[in-house]
Amino acid sequence: MRGGTLIQPGANYGILFLIVGTLLTVVISLALAVPAGVGAAIFLAEAMTGGLRLAISIMVELLAAIPSVVFGLWGYIVVIPFLGQHVFPFLAGALGFIPVFAGPPGSGYGLLTAGFVLSLMIVPLIVATMRDAIAAQPTTLREAALGLGATRFETTWNVLLPGTRRVLIGATILALGRALGETMAVLMVSGNALDMLPNNIYAPVSTMASFIVSQLDSALQDPLGLAVRSLAEIALVLMLISVVINALARMLLAHFAAPAART
């Protein structure tokens, strides 16, 4: 008995595995989504013209409106079998000398799968925002760079992209916010590990948001209310993580805004 609540002997309680699972999943999703999103935005803004660019841009924006449960169902039916049977065994064999890729590849559920599905969900946010920012750069910048002998790639990489750094940070934070709070898609593909830290990139994990959703129904049946209070504390920690990340983003934006103000 502890604090009026019956505690089973040897029971161990904590949310470290949820914090680690959440942060690792978000990091993997951003590592996949940001380069892909920026590359797609450059392609749409600089390499395509006319009706085809408009059509593809509309399709990309429509992807952001797809419900997360649809992504989760697609991940469950298509992504998990494909990764578990083909990609994960290949990665384990080819990159097994790297600790995070070593070990049994598992069945397809896990950290990398959750990060991959999340990255597909947040890519449209990055693409739409960065495409508009790149297209809004002054035409004189492009003409001046090309007139000095720069290639189109050099013009985009060295002239246009530096002017969109603040937009990229903002788009990344928006994508990060969605990834942190995502529930159903992650719940369906992550494996829902309990009290277990991942030992490789294929290991099953649980995130704070998905854990709250999965345990809420049973928590409401607890007559002591301990389970509901525990989930509320997990939600509070998730909120604090979001606040800290947003504060760091504001500081980063202010850092990039200071040189622009001086010039």
C-alpha cells in the first residue's frame, strides 16, 4: 500500500520508454521528411511550369487533408509487410555493422515504420510551405545569379534557399507539432511496446500520444482513478516537450532574424 493505493510487489512505473519512443519517432520522421519536402518544393517551384505544376501542387496539398487513420491503415496493410519482408532484412544485412541497424529485423512493426509513415504525413506541409517561399523569391535574384554564370542548381542552392531559412524553420516546426501529437497512425504501425526501450531501429515502440489513446478506455474503468491521473501526467509531459521545442524554435528564428535586421 502506497499513498492509499495498492501497488503490486516488484512493479516498476515510468514513462521514459514513452518519451524515448516519441522523440526517436519524431527525429526519424523529420530526417526523412525535410530533405524530401525541400527537394520536392524546389522541383515544383523551379523545374516545373504551367498546368502540370498546378496539378501536382494541388495533389500534394490534398495529401495533407487525408485523415491519419487512413495513413495508419495503409501502413498496416502495405508498408508493414513490405518493410518487414524486404527492406528490414536488407538493412540488417547491409548495415548490420552499425549498431542501430544490427539485430533481428522483426516483423515490420516498429520505430522505423512509424517514422516512415509519419514522414509521409508531414511532407505535404513542408512541400506546400517551401514551394510558395521559393516561388516568392525575387526574379532579379535568379537573373543576377544566372547572369554571373551560376547554374540553375547553384542559383537555387546558394541564392534562393538561404532566403527561405526562416520559412523552412517554421515549416519544420509545424511538421514537428503534427508528428508529436499524432495518434492513430502511429498506434497502428509502431508495435505498442510496453516498458521497453528500443535496441535498434526495427524495435517496437510506443509514443506518448498513441499510448494515451490505447489506454484511455481501460483507464476510465479504474475505480481508483490512478490510471486516468497517470495518463494526464503523460499528457502534461507531452505538452511541456512541445512548449520547450517551440521556445527553442522561437530562439532559432530570432537568431536568423537578427542578421537580416542589421543588413
